[in-house]
Amino acid sequence: MWPNDRCQDEQLAAELVERPDLSTATREGLAIVLTNVSEQSCSYYGGPGVLLLGADGTNLASRDDKILGPIEPEAGALAPGESAQVEALLTYVVTYDCTPAKVTTIRVLVTSDGAGPGIDAPADLQVCGDAWTDFTVGSLVPAS
């Protein structure tokens, strides 16, 4: 049975996974795995908001307007304990002439109105601290 309730930030846990198979000479491949840690099933559609935060909580980068993967996302559902993932590409800092900044936390925003607290996961990434960083995220799909 398809759950009517959309997934909320508080129902999910996030993990950042390196994906060398997605990486290129200029971009680092990542996957953000979201697991339903609640007792209720929930549904999802599209891609989450994603912020890259510094140690002091400053937003250093967020997903850009490009979509990674298929343009038209598919709806999905997560039973308790099931996972979905989004693939992401982050341009390596060495590609730009910029001052690097260290990302210590990735915050994923799933709650549909964006008003949820977000789901934080530890991260160890580099972005440009004084320039635009190219960070592209896909749509949620069942985790492989």
C-alpha cells in the first residue's frame, strides 16, 4: 500500500558516501543515502534540498539549479528501515582559483515545505570559500 504521508526530515537519517564511479577529472562523485528510521512508511518525489555547512554552521554551498540524472523524477516510498539515495557531483576546488573552505556537515532538506530541521550527516569536503561552487544533485531513487 502506498503511504499518503510525505517523508519528513525527522523520519530520516542521512549518510554521505563517496562514489568514485561517478567521479571525473574535475568533479567528485557522491551519494547521499537517506534511511527511514521511523516506525511509519512515507513517500518521496523529486530531489531534496542540500546544503554544505562549515564547522561554524555557515552555508558554504547548496545544490545548483541543474539536475543530475533523469529530468522527470519518479515517486517512491520508504518502509521503516528502507533507504533511498541521491547522487551528487561536486567540482573539485583545484578546478577554480579560490580559497578553499572545509565542509564538515551536509544538511539534507526533505520536508516538502522546507520548514523541517534538516537531516545532518558528517562530511569532509572542500569547496570554494570565496567563490561559487558547482554542486549538482539528482532526484531520490531507491538505494542500490
